[in-house]
Amino acid sequence: VRLMVIDVYSIQGVRGASIPVEVVADLKPIDLGRSVVECTAPVVFKGAVTNAGDCMVVDGRITSKAKATCDVCLSDFEMCIDIPFTQSYCKNDNRASKVVFDEEDNLEDDEDEVVVYSGDEIDIFPDVEQAVVLSLPITIKCKEGCLGLCPECGANLNKGNCPCSSSN
């Protein structure tokens, strides 16, 4: 597994500066309990990192391909992953110490979630991995109009009618 590390040294002191970024990593299989989603291609982040003054903003897209099992017809299929990604990273205590909490220790609504980093590099891998997992639908389908399985004989109705369907 290669880490998705971005070197931000060249833009650290220049507010508004931006650099293009393309990083690649392998993602371990995602166990959803009912099935496993396995990336069949490396996960690619392509975008830019911008110095916003008090933090670095990483913005772009995450792409890959994954093998999954349809929750409706139980067939294996390949799905494309193509999701937007935006995350703010604050160096050490720059902005993290300024985050405002209300009287019940809840993060104020107008504050973005900020991830703390140190040094001259930002490792976006944990956030990319989380974004991929959260982008997966609750019900994974091989196609939008998946017909599923016959409740009587278990035939895959996407492959045609089963003997049971003619008698119902």
C-alpha cells in the first residue's frame, strides 16, 4: 500500500498558492458485513492543494474501479468509483486551536471539519479511504433496474424469466 502523501513545502508561506496533485494508492477490500467491495484498480486522487492561509485545502476527485456483489441479484459486477473530495488540513495547532465549541461540546455548525498535519507533508490516504467507504450506496446494485432473484426458485430474473414466473 502506497501512502497518498502531498508535499506542501513549496506553498506553505504563500497564501493563495496552489499546486496540482495526483497521488495513487491501493485500497484494502471494504467489508460491508453483507458483502465485500474490492478495488480492482489503484485509487487515484487528482486535484490541487491550495494554501488558504490558516489551512491547506485539498480539492479534486477520487477515481477507481471496484468489484462488488449486487445486494439484489447476488451477481458479481464491476463498478466505477468517481467522487468529489474536499478536505481542509491545518498545520499543528494553527486553526485547530481556534475551533469553537458550543456549551454542549458540539462543533459549531459554521466550522468545517479540519484534519491536523505536521511538517511539510499531508497524508490524505485515511480521508480518501473514508470518502470511498461513505460514497458506497446503502444497497449496492449491479444496475438501476435490477430485477433480483425469483423468490420461489432463486433464478436471476435479469437473465430472463424462470419457470415460476409463467405460473404466477
